[in-house]
Amino acid sequence: MPAETTVVLGIEVPSTDPAFLAIVAMHIVVGLICVVVGAIGMLSPKRPGRHPLIGTIYYWCLSAVFVSATALSMMRWAEDYHLFVLGALSFVAASLGRTARRRLLPEWVSIHIIAMGLS
């Protein structure tokens, strides 16, 4: 095990920097919320009420995941730049899906389903 790691619940985190570890903790918590909320939204009836509300919560949680992933990638760019790319692609997909619905683009239902699925 390299000297510059921290072990949390048996998982090696490649840093001892408290700021990095705090961002990782926030990233994990918000990411888990994203997964749960996304599943609830996906399985909710598609009508006014729960689905749009859960979708909004999902979008803003994903925004927080993207911001934290960006910060973590910038702190260790050489090792983590690919994670920034994955986060950016996910956030762009969610933004496209959200925009398709909000602006009622032609074929918005297909765009919304595909883009949100990719996010």
C-alpha cells in the first residue's frame, strides 16, 4: 500500500488530504442519493406530481455529483481525467433529457428516455 493512501471501510482512497477526502465523502453520499432517486423516478407513473419532482431532485443531485467529480479530477488530473469525461457525458445526457421535455422538442419523449437512461 502506498504511503499516500487512506483506508475507509476497507477501500483504499489515494490521498490523505482532508479536502479530497471530504469531497469524496460528499460525492459518494450524493451519488447514492442519485441512484435511489433515479430508480424511484424511473418506476413512478409518468404524470404530473411524483415523476417530475423526483426528476428535478435527480437532476440537481447529478449536478452535485458532476461538480464533485470535477473537483476530484482537478486535484488528481493525471490519474482521474477520464472520470471527469464520464461525469461530463452523464451530465450532458441528463441536461439534454431535461431540456427535451421542458422545451417539448420534436420527438421529446424518445430523446428524454434515451438521454436520461444514458445519464
